[in-house]
Amino acid sequence: MNIGEKIRNAREDLDLSQEEIARQIPMSQSGYSKIERNVQEPSLMQLRRICQILNISADFLLALNFFNSLSENDLTLLYEIKSAIKKYSDKQEENN
């Protein structure tokens, strides 16, 4: 899920319109719509206001805490996948 979808879902969960959010940021409704559609990235100030208004964290929007939320088993699996890909790549290079 991208940033715009996360913002739209959070706004809809609160039953707020794009216009209501845009007015509180402040920005135009059309500009805000572009953020939700991933046509335009929000400025740092806009991102901060969106998080405040929707009561969500920037970490959630930007997926900054993705690896922190993984279990030990998930991390082990990712490491094993990475190792398998490296072995495969190395073998491909040897064959060329």
C-alpha cells in the first residue's frame, strides 16, 4: 500500500472529506487529492499536518518501521532468501 492509499484509508475511517482535510492543512482540495492519488508528494509541512489531523504516524505512512515489526522468524526467512539469491547469482556468473 502506498502513501496516498494509507492517507485515503485513514481519512475515510474518520469519515472526513478531502475538502475538510485540505482546509485544515491548509491547501487546495485538488492539491490534496493529488497526494491521495500519488500524483504529488506532500511537503514535509503537509505530511506533518496530515499525520496530526488523521492521528497517524509518519513512520506508518513512510513504512519506516517495517523491519522493526518483523519477528525473528521473518528476519531469518529474509536472510535465507537473500542468501539463496546470492548463491544463484554467483552460480549464474560462474556459468557466463
